[in-house]
Amino acid sequence: MGPKQQRTLEAIFKDPVRSNIAWRDIQAMLEAAGAEITEGAGSRVRLALNGVRAVFHRPHPQKETDKGAVKSMRRFLTEAGVTP
């Protein structure tokens, strides 16, 4: 992972939970971590990382994720063994 992806990972795990992380930054961090990303119906995005699978909804119309999605992403990354 490069420095930008590392900063995104740290932002996901930062307290209090942030709601201004751009989805494209999260997706770039996941790709750098080796996640398999496939598009689902509508705004769904299927993720697989280190044997852990999850489905997320790409935020719209805004580009930033909300606090609930950041918490879910934090849980997904922790289960997949990816922490800052």
C-alpha cells in the first residue's frame, strides 16, 4: 500500500468515526490491499479480501461515505486482518 492508501486506512479506523472519506479513496485502498471488487446491481459493490466477503453500497449522489458505512468498512477490514 502506498502512503495515500495508508492514510485512507488510518482515516477509516480513526475515532471519532469520520463521514467525509471519498468512496474512490476507499476503493483504491481496497485494491492496493488485494481485494477483489465486483460491481453488483445498482450501486452495490461486492468485496472479497482474505476470505472475507461483504456487499457495500456506493454512496450517491454524494461522493463521501457516511458514518455507518465507515463503521461497516472498519468491521470488514478487521475481519479480513487489515488494520493500520
